[in-house]
Amino acid sequence: MKKTVITIAVIAAVLLLAGILFPHRPPQQQFRTIAVERGELVSTVSATGTLAAVTTVQVGTNVSGTIQKLFVDYNSKVKAGQVIAQIDPALYNAKVKETRGNYQSAVSNVEKAKEELTDARRTLDRNKKLFRDGIISQADLDAADTKYKVAVAALNAAEHSVKQNQGIYDQAATNLGYATITSPIDGVVISRDVELGQTVAASFQTPTLFTIAKDLRNMEIRTSVDEADISAIRLGQPVTFTVDAYPKDVFKGKVSQIRKAPIMTQNVVTYIVVVSVDNPGEKLMPGTTANVTIETQRKNNVIKVPSSALLFSPDSEEENGSAQAKKDGERLYVLRDGRPVPIKVTTGMTGDSYVEIVSSEGLKENDQIIVETVTEKKKESPSSSGPPRGGGPF
């Protein structure tokens, strides 16, 4: 029992002595750094859009009927005025013949009314002379005058009938023309929404038969840009974009239009920015989703540092670092002799991940700027798997 007590006392004394001679050391601070560099700085805005032809026309019909012939299909190249479909014209031909006959009959009635008016005028003139000579009574003169006025009215009615029947005939001829569907532009058929033998009805709205793109060698991307970024967008800015169909290819374009009408989606305001794209080989397809990068600003040969470096503050200043930074302005920390040294800076243009340094108090190229603190961890026991984690400058 005595030996056990003595052994415990010795162990306690050894542990106490070890604590005095070798006190616990706090983890050593190390820093991750990056060198100040001079080079190109680019600011961009990213957006997503859809490729489309610059001019797309939906071709429909103003008349109803059965599709009798189709002359084009998907991807067919067409010229303006080229016949691309035919609606059965039988009913419209018959209507043209009927209205033409009515029109010609109305013209004949005008000629007849003119002859009757001429006869009534001669009778009235003759009766006026006979009345002055006392040969006929006032009643006979009045009857001749009434017949003349009726003839005048009949001629006016006949002339109005001609105009009315001419309008009906012209409408019938126009409808007959509508039965032949032609392309309004030079282009490519990108959609056909009708089949041979299908009946189309144009009673309430014009049905779409074809969609024709004017020229797929010139396309555009309609992108949605967030309201926070729209102020940086200008006409003519260079654009690069990728599409899922060709993930390794980078295509180019430029901003051609900034639409001012806001679009509200779930309380998020965006604006349409149109990007013009050359597509000489027609490699790009309408409707393709494009991941767009708009270059809003570019500077060459500038001193630049990572944006994260401006957010760094040493652990010893965690409590008052933010307030001190606001008081002193923007600061960077340079690693010198293993210690962080603050340097006041004035920033300029902000790029995607770097910031331009316009002026500073002693900052030089290749200075090691601290971007974060890496605390050295205790070494793990031999039974632990994997190497101990740590870090250092690079």
C-alpha cells in the first residue's frame, strides 16, 4: 500500500514539473499569401440567354380551308414571294365567279338607269314647253318632273350598287389570293405547324403555318441582366459565350441593344440585353441556351491584388479591425519578417476577383499580401490516419 502511494506521488510530481518547465504553447499563426502583381484587369457581368434569329416571321393564313399542297419543309431555304403552301381554292374560285357576275350585272344596271334618266329628262323638257304653250295641264308637267327625279335616284342607287358589288368582288379575289401561301422574306423554314390535308380555321385568329428565320448567319442572344449590373452595360461592349452543344468552344458577340422595359419575376427585376452574334457556318441553333459574359471594363498594366486581401484582418485585431479599417480607410497586410504589416491603399477598378491599387504607402510589386490566417494544429497521435493538417505561405 505504501509503495502504491509513493508511486502516485512521484508521478504527480513529474507531471507538475513538466507543466512548469514546458508550459502549453498556443498554436502558432501562419499566413496564406499571394504576391502583388502587375497585369490586366477585367470586369465582367455574367448572364444567361437564348439564341434566336434576328428576324423571325410567323407565316399564317387569313382564310380557312384544307391544306391542298405543301411545297416546303423544315430547313427549306425560301425566297420572298415563293409559294410554300396551297389551301384548296375551289370555294374561293366559285365565290369570285359569283361576285364578278353580280358586279357586271350592277354595271349593266347603271347603263340602263342612265338611259331611263335621259328619256325622263327629254320628257320633262318637252312637257315644260307644252305647258308654256297651254297644251298640257300642270298635272302632266308634275308627273314628268316626278318621273325625272325617280330616274335620277335610280341612277344613284345603281352606281352605289356597282361600288358595293365591286367591293364584294375585290374581297373574294383577295381571299382567293390568300389561299396561296407565300414567303414574306428570304430565309429558312425553322418550323412547320401544318400537315397535308389538315383543315385550318381563321375565324377568330390567324393560325400559324410556318416560322421562317430571315438569316441564321446573323443571330442574337436575348439575356436577362440583374438590375444591380445593368448600369455597367453599354452598347458595343465585347461579349463571349458558351453553349452546351459545344462546351469547348468560346463564341464572340457584342452588345447591340439594352431594353429599358423592366421584367419582374418573383420580386427580382431584370432587363433584356441583346447581343449580336455572327454565325457564318450556321453552327449555332435557334433556341440554344447561352452562358454569356459581358466585358464591362478592361485595364492593362495595373497593380492588382485579390479582393479577399482587403477583407483580411489579423486575429489580434478581430475585435477592432473593422472599426479601425473604416477609420483609416482601406488597408492591406504585407508579410514582413513573419509578421503582418498594415499598408493603407486606395483602390480603383474592381475586377471579377482582383482589385486595382491606385496608390499606397509603400506597397511594391511582388510583396506578399496576406489573404488569410492558417493556424497550426496540434500533431495527431501516431494512431491517427493521414498527415497533420497545417499551412504556410506560398
